[in-house]
Amino acid sequence: MRTIGEVAAELGIEAHVLRHWEDVGALTVRRDGNGHRVYDEGAVEQARTVLKLRRVGLSLPEVAAAMAPTKSAAQAVVQAKIAELEREIVQRQRAITFLRHTVECRHRYLDDCPDCATFVGEDR
């Protein structure tokens, strides 16, 4: 059994973060007779999982949903996040392509370039 301070130090986060995760339902921690949080191995592992999911970009509501008791419910949240990240990758790749073009573009103003106009039109 560990205290909130010990677990926070082990994970490299502040204790208030663990409290917040518990408040929003992303983490379940039992309490001792005095009302103090007590972290057993299961709670520590759950906190590690929450931290990993946060670090890969899931919001706290997404994390809480991904910690659902059924694997299918958790997988649905993760699959939705994968799709969102894949869309983001496509958008960023388009942005890089556009910016590379602007660096090499022979036109003084982007409005004068038909290729630049094509890039801008893709976002509509």
C-alpha cells in the first residue's frame, strides 16, 4: 500500500493530478479508515494506464471511457482516437506539402499562384 505522494512521485506527477483523475472518474482509489487514499498495486497500475493514455493524447473524458469495464467499450474509444489522429496526420501532411510549395513558389504573392489556390481549396 502506498500513499498518494508516493504514487505521484513514482509516476512523476503532482498529487493533485491523481486527485483530479479520481474526481473525473478516470481512477478508482480506495480509502483507509481515516479517509486517506490508499494505493494498492491495482490502483497504481490503473494510474500508470491513465498516464500512458494521457501521454498519447486522450482527453480525461476519453480516458475515463477507455477505462470502461468491458473491453469492447474501451476499444471503441481507442479506435475513435486512432481515427482522429489519422485525420490529423493527413491534415499535417497537407500543411507540410503546402508550406514546402510556398518556400519554392516562384510567385511573389500566394494569390498569384494557381497551385497555392489549389491547396487552399482543399481545406474547404
